[in-house]
Amino acid sequence: MTTTRRDLLKGAIAGGLALFPKLADAQAFPNRTIRVIVPFPAGATTDMLARLIANRMAERLGQSVVIENVGGGGGSIGADQVAKAAADGHTLLFGNITFTTTTASLMFAGKARHTFDDFVPVSVGAYVPLLFLANNDVPAKDLKEFVEYARRSEKPVFYGSTGPGSILHLLAEVLKRDTGIKMDHVPYRGAAPLVTELLAGRIQFGGDQLSSSLERVRSGQLKALAVATKSVALPNVPTVRELGFPNLELQGWNGFLAPKGTPNAIVARLQQEIADAVRHPDVNKRMVDVGAEPSGSTQAEMRAMLDKQISQVRPVVEELKLVVQ
């Protein structure tokens, strides 16, 4: 055997041995409880969707899949825990579009505890349109009329978001920039307290993922001013583009991310289990009932969506100097 052939054979054997532990880890996965960190308080859209998918995954995997709510920092505190967790598939983040804006804001401010590169996309569980809302006392039937109301108002107009750096913080500041209206920001720790304050009239404007307030809109307790993208659940509510605000058009999503370095075989297994869970008739129906669009995307599809969204959000964060406190 020539030296070259011998070296090639040794290299192939070494490569196979190096790969063997990763294959063995994937075959043994999961071997204990999987923790899914939801970086917001319990009760809102992201939490509800995470529990729907996790319960079905647990049935198939034969291991518990537990949800842990770690709120604060516009979702950055929970995300940071996942970024620093062991990359073995047993700790996952179930984030939403606010992951994109908050992470970009932290990076812009030089305070990032984690970056986009600290995560591996796994699968989008569901797409949920963003919904812009107003208290019923506000004399406006859509976002265009709300802007005129804010221009005329002699009293301060307050808008709520799910935290500094969150998606509604970003979009409300874009609306202010594009229209010249004045509004004061009131951050909350999640969608549930935001909706409560909106109902009470302590803020006039706000919003989040459509599912968080769908029933409030259908019952007439809150006004739906616009959706960021077309919604099957609220087909008569105009989109921001239709109303002349194209810069507010962003796709809402809820999905799973794993720590950087998680073996590809484990990520592939997780993606398959998530997709199977989303396709289950009971899970699928429940998602549709709350205005979500079931997905179970591939890893590549989620990565492409995130890359596009990051390219949209990052320059706006830098222009507006949007900082997470």
C-alpha cells in the first residue's frame, strides 16, 4: 500500500471515529427531560403554542417536554439562558419575532449577552400575524384614522409593547418616524398585561401577535386597526400596506431554536418531531382556531426567514437607536 493510500485510509478511519460519538448521541436522544424556554410570561400566544407542540412531542418522544417561562428584557433573558445551555438538544428556545428585534437592539447597544450566531434554527411552529390595536374609546376604525387622531389629540397618547426592543416597540417607533405623530412608550412584561392595560384605557394603542387578543377583537372589546400581514382569522381587517404603511409589514412567527453546536442529527430529529406535532389534527385545529398558521418548517426554511427578517430589522434598529434597557 502506498503512503498516500495509507494516509487516506487512516484519515477515513479517524473521521469515522470522530463522527461516531455524534451519531451515538443522536441515537440516544432524548435521554432526559427536554426544557423549552419561553422568554415571556405564561398566558400569551407564544406560551400557548409552545405548550400545544410540547405536549404532542412528549407523547412521541417518550420523554417529558417541559415549558419554562423566563420573562424580562423583551425576551432576551430567556434567550440568553438557552444560548449558554449545553448544545445537546435538551434545552430549546421557543421564541417569536421579538427575538429578532431584541437581539438586534442588544447588539447595537453593545450589551449583547448573545448574538444571532449563538443559535441554530430548528423549525417554525406557526406563523401568527401581528395585530395593531386600540382602546374602544379611541375614535378611529383603522390605523390611518388612528394617526389622524394622534395628530389632533391634546392629551398624551400612550402605546404599549411587550418590552423595550420588542417588535411593537420597533414598529411603533417606525410609525412615529414615518408620520410625525407623538406617542409615549409604556413597556410591559408580556402581551397579557399589555392587553389588560389597553382594555382599561390606560394606554390607547398597542398590539402583539394576533392570537393574544383575537377573542377580545371578535367580542368587540378592542379595536383591530390593522394587521401587518393578511390574516385568515380577521379577513376584514386591512393590512398595513393597504393602509399606506408598508414599512410596518413584518411576518410574525413562533419557532424553536437550539444552542449553537447542537449536532445536526439531533436538530434534524427535533425538526421532524416538531413538524409531526404540528401536523397532528388536534394541534393543527387549535392553532387555526386562535388565528395561527401551522408550519413545522424545515431548518433551511426557518434560516432563510430569519436571514430576511434580520436584514429588515437591523438597519431600522440602528437608525432609531432602539435600545433594550
